[in-house]
Amino acid sequence: MKILLLLNTLFELAIGVLMLVMPTLFFPDLVRAVDQMALSYALVRGFAFAALAIAGLSGLMVLRPLTPEVRFSGLGALALFHLGLTITQLMNVIEGLVPIPVLIIHGVFALVFWAAFIWSWR
């Protein structure tokens, strides 16, 4: 369980930092959206801090014993976050806005965290 949490922490930390310092790496169309660039960058910064918050949550879970309460709250939050992003990225893939690997990454995290969340109820 802690390995999964550590992987999630490292992944979300890297994504969050990269979105802050190099937003066009993830959203190349920001360069072309000159008239709405300020709004676009503001939204990307929000995405970046959402990723950093999730990295913080899973990182804090790595540092403490996984009591039933911590597992329930933490795994539930991580499962819901990745499910929401999986649904969003599916819509984005259908519209041709993001590549399929983005959907797969969040889909795998969603499945694994939901499985861990349900398993933790046992």
C-alpha cells in the first residue's frame, strides 16, 4: 500500500511542479491562445496545485501508520480524485484534446485506489 502511495506522491509532485514551471509542456495550445492566455495560465496553475495537494495527501499517508481511519479517508479521497480525472480525461480524449496515455494513467490510479479503498473496508 505504501509503495502505491509513494508512486502517487512522486507522480503528482512531478506533474504539479512541471505544470507550474512549464505549463506549455502539458498544454501546448496555451501559446496560441493569446487573447485568453491569462485565464489559461490561471487554470493551469489551479491544476498544478491540485496535483501538489494530492501529492501532499498521499505523501502524508506514507509518513504515518495506515490506521483504518487514515485508509478510509485518504484512499477514498485519492480514489474520487482519480475517478474524476479519468472521467474528465475520457471526455478530453474523445474531443481530441489530450493523448490517450493521460487517460490510462489516471484510469489505472483510479482502479487501484478504488480497489484499495474497497479492500480496506474488510
